[in-house]
Amino acid sequence: MGAKRTPREAWIEEGLRALASGGVDAVRVEALAKALGVTKGGFYGYFADRNALLEAMLDTWERESIDEVLERVGHLDGDPREKIRLAGQLTLSADRLLPLDLAIRDWARRDEVAAARLRRVDNERMALLREMIGTFCDDPDEIEARSLLAFSLAIGSHFLAAEHPGHTHAEVRAMAGDIVLNRPLAR
């Protein structure tokens, strides 16, 4: 009876964990094998090299960030603003996609393959925002501006260290979202 082979998905998941916690330089075959408690030989049964693993990791991130988010948002009936909120909540969930998104943004600064993939994902995200904002706004320039503001708020707020006297960061972020999405401010 042969030894049980480590599944391909386990290598990808461990690669994503390493990426999220240490950046792309932390995604090393030897380190992944050690974390999985296996030898690195099994890696080459699935991937030609590290670049093939990185491509598979980007595929997984894109599927989770776009396809799975759009599927969940598509099943939600009702207010487009709630669809935007849900998409943002799913896309930038602190437990999984946010750390990956931030790590991929950093990686894309130095790697054209990652940058091209990030552009594709961001373009899909912007398309969803345009579509949803277009349901309550009919000026194309305003739709584009609100979409950019909404996306910038979602990504950029994770980089800010500013304090908000009298409010938490989450409260101010929610108020800013209400302004961008043309909702009455919740106080």
C-alpha cells in the first residue's frame, strides 16, 4: 500500500496562508512542505515549479473574490446598496480574503503577472459597483466617481491609522459608505 499523497488543494491552501502572512517571498516549496508535514517531492506531482503554484493560487483567489462573491450577491434580492455592502463584506472578510487581497496588492507592485490578475479582478469589482450604483444614479460620471470612491473606501480604509474623535473607525467608514451610496446617514 502506497503512501497517501498530499492533495493539490492542500499545497494551494498552504501557499495562500503563507502569502497572506508573509507575502509572496514566503511561498517557498520547502517551507510549504514543512508546514504540511510532508516532503517536497509530492509538490512536483501537481506543479511544474513554484510559478505554477503561484498561478494556481491566483486562480483560487480570483474564483473566491469574484465568482463566489458574484454568485452570493446574485442570490440576494432587494436593494442594490445591500448587494454592494454584501460584496464588500465578502470580498474583504478579515479572516480570509482581506489578507490575501492586501498581499496580492503588494505582490502586484513588483510582478506583472500578479498585477495583470489584480487588474482583472479589480475591473470585475468596479463593473459590479457601476452596475449597482447605476440603479440609483443615472449620471455616468457620477456613477464612475461613486464607484471609485466606494472601492477606494473598501481598500484604502485598511491602510489608515487615523483616529476619529468621538467615533470608531467602523462608524466613520459606515458613514462614508452611506454618503457614497446616497443613503441617509445612520446615526
